[in-house]
Amino acid sequence: MKRTLTSLCVLAVAVAATASGCTDGTGARGPGPAAAADRQVRQQLTWRQELRIADARQRLTKQCMNRHGFDYWEDRTLTLRESRPVRYVQDDVAWARAHGYGGRIAAEHARVRERNPIGTYRQSLSPARRAAFDTALDGGDDARMLAAPLPGGGEVRKRLGGCTEEAERTLYGDPEEWFRTGKVVSGLRALYGGELMQDPRLTSAIRAWSRCMTQAGHPHEDPPAAREAVRTDTVRLGAARADEAFTAERRTAVADALCARRTSLRAVASARETYYEDRLRDRFGPDVDTHRDLARQAYDRAVRIVPERD
């Protein structure tokens, strides 16, 4: 449920699978038939599919930890509907009417995480058993450390071992390659984010959204500003006026979603991000293709491990 200020699109950060074929910055000419077909094959997963993989990873980790003699809990607190991420473009009007921007969902989930039974259980163990728990879970102090370079420079490290590695290997086949290509995908925005934020088509759509919101009685510059105002008001009103704050949150969120639909902000943001992603295709296309192939493979395996959330 976290808001990323630089996230300008409903799509997760990943380059498109094929070159768009555009000859200039206008994006006037779209991809040819072959490119379009390849893009469809390697289309990134939906949030529902990603959630199912995450649930499968939890299930596999639990099974592995149980085999090592430890308790482990899966977190499926949120329903499928509640798990829907709130991204830059919020155009699901029905969801907004029910949940606003998801403020109450996020708060409840945070409370559940604070009562995390895994952490409580781990602390209840003796020092020796606690060390054994850590080793079983992620390899402990002796686990391998992976390093993945970022497209914009620098690198990210991750411990890999134990049941965590076993679960990822079962799903992705090659957890090292999954980690490496994932950091390429998530780091691409650093290479084009500034241009995207200044893109004339995108900024024009955002201005149209802002005019629509002003006419609806919610004068905000862009969607992040609307959500920030809601959060500020929620804090200001406090627990004693929580119902009032939630009513206001839903009212703003519904206006936001309606204006996003009326101005086609989602379509514009998606198209412009795809354009900038496609320009990086020659440099990073193979890594993105690999990442999407591994994700698809993981989803195909996940559906045989866990059911979709209700």
C-alpha cells in the first residue's frame, strides 16, 4: 500500500518486452505485428498473479521450516480484493467507494504485522534454537551473499540460503538469476524517470486530471498530492474522528478514480512509460525477458501449490 512518489504508472517498474518501433519521441508509430505478439507473450504478471506467487513462497517456506522442526506462519490476512495495490493511477471507482485509498486496510495490516507470530515465536526460542531457526530460514551467518548491479550504478546485496532459497528455487528454478534480473528491472526507472515526469503527453493528462478534480471540489495538482492531503487530514482528525476521516478519504478517492477515467490518465501514463522503457530495449531487453520468463514459470508452479485468495 505504500505510495511511491516517482511512480507514474499502474505498471510495475519493468521495460516492455519488445521495441515499440517508434521513430521519434512522439510515439506516433506503434509496434509491428511481430513485436506486438512477442510483447503479449512476455507480458508482465498482474498483481493477482504476483500475490499468488508470494503466497506460494510462504507455503513452501512453511513446509520447509516444519521439516526442520520449527513452526512457521503464513500471512493471508487480506482478502484478494483488499490486496489490490494502490498505484499512481487509481481508476477503480467501485474499489475507491469501498476502500478509499486503502488507508484502513494498510492500518489493519500494519497491526497484524506488529503481532507477527513468527517474530514472537523466534524470540521464545533458546539462543541455540534461535540460531538454528535462522540457519534453517535463510542460511544464517554462513549463507551466501548475492550481489546484483543496478542499471544506474551501484549494487544490491541479498542473503540466500535455507528454506528461503529452497522456496525460490522451487518456484523460479534459478533464484540467483531471478534476483539479478529483478534488480535490473526495478532499477530501470532511474534511467528514464526524469524524462517521463516531464513528458508533454503525461503532464498534459495530469493537468486535465487536476482540472477535473478541481471541478469536483478537490483541488489537487496530481494523484500523489490528493493522497497526501488525505493522509494529512486523517492524522489531524485522529482516532476520535476516524469515521469522518474515512468518509473524506473515500470521497476524494472516488473523485480521483472518476477523473482518471475521464482523462484517460492510466492509458496515457502506461503508453508513455512503455515508450521510455522501449528505448532501453537494446541494453536491457534480454534481462527483462528472462525476468518475465522466470516470473511466468513461477506463477505456473504457484497455481499448483496454493489457491487464489478469496
